[in-house]
Amino acid sequence: MKLYVTPGSPYGRMARIVVIEKGLEDRVEVALARTRTPGSDYYEVNPSGRVPYLQLDDGTGLEESGLICWYLDHLDGAPAFDPPPGLEGLETRRLEAMARSLLDGISLWGREYLYRAAEIRSETIIAHERLRAVRLVAAFETRIDSPVLAGPLNMAQLTLACALHWRSETPPGFAWREGAPKLAAWVDRIGARPALQATLAPPR
């Protein structure tokens, strides 16, 4: 199998973390994709051009980090990251959805700085996503001791970690650690896991 990622994608990072946590390094080749590049040969592999993208041995392609992580987790028949069945898993799914909202918003906010010149950035988008991120960080500060986030590793934790780990003031002005000491300590703890250390984004 081949997992296509870009070095700085938090979504690709989630899939790479699951590969390591599940001991799949010998089965999954990690390949760098050229995205946002006209004529990239990656588009012949994945027409949408998004990452992560997992190409199975039979040529089938899986897109979207949640689906890819689910597939990798179930390969050995002993999933480690599934929420509890039925309504017992509601809280895990709820917190994962909140963490996904945080990650999606920060990513959109960051793209305004990465891919748009200063004179054409949308201050409306930046302001909207900054306020959303501030609210969600405050919400997680009050929930970080919950059993879902304090217990065994799960997708809610991985999503939240990939949203905040290594970010101090990224995007510019996102000083999320101020006023969130419990959340910051949690991020530091989970960030010390070997799988997260091995998948750190390179400095920009």
C-alpha cells in the first residue's frame, strides 16, 4: 500500500500516526505528493489532488483522513481507535467532531497566509476562523479531563492533537496556549508519543 501525504498536512499526519501506532510501517509506503501544482503527476493517482490518499495493493484509492485511519486501524481485525458501540460511543464521536471543526478552521485560516498574498487575503475568513478557534480551545480547556480525552488513545485525541501540536503562534496571532494551561499540558503529553514526534511537520 502507498500513503500519499504532504509534509505539513495535519490530515496526512493523522494517517501517518495510525500507521506507526498500528505497526504498519512494513506494509504502508509513505510517499510525498505534489499538490497545488499544475500538471502534477499526483493528479493521475488521485484526481482530487487532496491528501492523504491511500492506494491499496489492488489499485483502489481511499481518500479522507477519517476513512483512511479507519481502514488502517481495522486491517489486523483488532481496531484500537474505534469508539464504543452504539450510543456509548456518542461522547467520543462528539468530541472528535469538535476537534475536526477546530482542525478544519485552523487549516482554512492558515491557507490564507500560505497561499494568498497579503493584499488579497480575506480578513473576513481570518477573523471568523480565529474566533471559532478561540471558542473551541476554551471549550476543550473545560473538557480535557474527560474520560474520552484522558483515556486510551482514540481518534478524538488524535484529531485534537493534530490540530494543536507544534502550533504556538501558527497561524499568526493564534496564541492558543494563553488561558488554556490544562489543554497545553495535555498537548505536550500526547505530543511526546513517538508516533507524534516522528510525524512532526518540518519548519517552514
